[in-house]
Amino acid sequence: MPSMNAPAYQGIKDFILARIHAGEWSEGHQVPSENELAREFNVARMTVNRALRELTAEQVLTRVQGSGTFVARPKYESTLVAIRSISDEIVARGHQYHANVLHVGAAIADEELAAEMQVSAGSPIFHSRVLHFENDEPVQLEERWVNPAVAPEYALQDFTNTTPNQYLVRVAPLQRVEYRIEASAPDTDTRRLLTMDDVEPCLVLHRRTWSQSVVASIANLWHPGNRYRFTGHF
């Protein structure tokens, strides 16, 4: 929900996104014209134009000259690393999955995290750590920070029954995804949880997702380098 002090164009963006996320406007649906939205929100056309331009740049909408503005096809499906729950990946391999929830609760964003989440330093956020197992062997340590604005009941979930990824995809549909993969030396606790030897590196996927035009979640996904690999296709 936008702040009372949010600019008018943001209210129009939120209005459009709410209808898309609720399923009222699906792919290919024509959104109201600039004139219609300007009348409904009692704003200038240039304010509406900014909202539509930003949503087009974010690949939520597509504008066809002479025809109008339409809901675009989601683009996150084409990312190299699919936004897929690790439990689904493990089950698809015919293996057994379970999780150990190490922590779920509230936290405060420090300056570095606040900058990445695009919130004010000191803002309340959610934090979780979950250890994922394949056939009783730990294969991923997930550390995640979540924006309460898009998932206000995140800390109340039982992540032994559903993964954080599955829950967030359901309540905060993906709008944009950014990620990087790197090799990194884990700290002692991570090495212990993933039952790694003293010299084995980790493959770390750092992923930031957007929903409702805000950063929804930041996750660091740690994997034992000798037991995990990333694959993808276009």
C-alpha cells in the first residue's frame, strides 16, 4: 500500500499492479487510456504518462502505438537461473526433500542492506535462515531478507511445509529478478551446517526480486561446491 505522501504517479502504478496481481487484468488486457486514468485519479495526463512509462520500462506493460497499452507477458521466466523452489527441483529428480528452519523473525535493516532493499536504514524487515536437504544431505543454506510491505505475514509461515520461495511467489508475484553467482569461502557456521570439509568452496547465488514496484526479497543461497551445480537454458 502506498504511503500517504507517495506521489500521484505511484498511486496509479499501484492501482494497475493490484489488478494484475489479483488476476483481474491478465496478459494482453488493455489498460484504461491516459485520459480515462487522468479523469479517474483527477491528475494531469503527464502524471499518468509517467506511471505508464515506468511500468513499460519495468516490462509490466507494453505500449502499441495507435492501439493502446496492454499487460505484458512476464519476462522473469527467461532468466538463466529459473525462479524455482529447491524443493521442486529435488522432487523432480526423484529424491526426498525436507527443511530445517533455523530462524524466522523480525530484523532491522542496516545501511548496507537498506540500500540494497531500497528502504530507509533502520526499517523493520523480516529475516529467515533455512537449511534444505536432499535425501538427508544438506544441499542449500538459504538466508533471506523480506520487505514486509509485500509479505506482511512472512514471519508467521511454517517453512517446513512450504519454502520461502514458494510462499513469496504466491503472495508477491515476481515483477523483476536480478542475480549473480560466485564462488566464496563459507564461514565456520555455514561450513558446519552444510557438512563441508575445510577447503571446499561454496557456490553462492545472490538474488534480488521485485514485486509491486519495490524490492520484495534478497536471498543468499549457499551450496557446497563439490555437491551442487547450476544449469539453465534459454
